Amino acid sequence: MAEYVRGKILGGMLAKALNLPKNTKSFELRCAMNEIVTVKCEYFPDMDGIQKVIPVIKEYCLCDKDEVGQKEDDVNLLKTYIKGLESDLKAYKELAIINNGKSAEGKEN
């Protein structure tokens, strides 16, 4: 009878072999004939990284060069996005406190 391997077990081994970030949520490994191997990785950034991003986003407003007239709408959208990031940061901090430094698998970091 065939034995099935769960993604968590094999994924953990592959993530370690590929030297992916310790807070990796998921990743896709693509191997196609006559193409380079690609890895798409989704991970939770460290707190320092999150805190460094927020001031950068607050400083700049990216907009389409053809839609400069809609700058006020873009600024309001950006403010809403920043509030969402700050809310996510708060939830991430609470999750870090709850997990007390443990990874998603329950192992000490």
C-alpha cells in the first residue's frame, strides 16, 4: 500500500534544504523542462521588517502618471492601506506574544 507524505513534512524538509525564511507559510517549487527552477515563497516577515515598511509607505504615494488628477483619491486609498498594515502589525505582535517565540509547527525558534 502506498504511503502518503503530508506537505508539512516534505515541505519542511524542502524549505530547510532551500534555505527559505524560518517564518515560511507556503512555497511553490516549479521544475519544468528547459527552464530554470523557480521558487515562490510566502512568509511572515520579521517584526523589524514590518516596522521599516510602514514609514516608507507613509512617505510616498505611487500613482499612474495618466491619473495625476485623482491624487486625492489615491492618498485616501493609501491611508486606508496603511491603517490595514498597522492593524496587521498589531495582530502579528499579538500572535507573536501568544506563540511566545514558537514557529507554526510548535517548535522553539
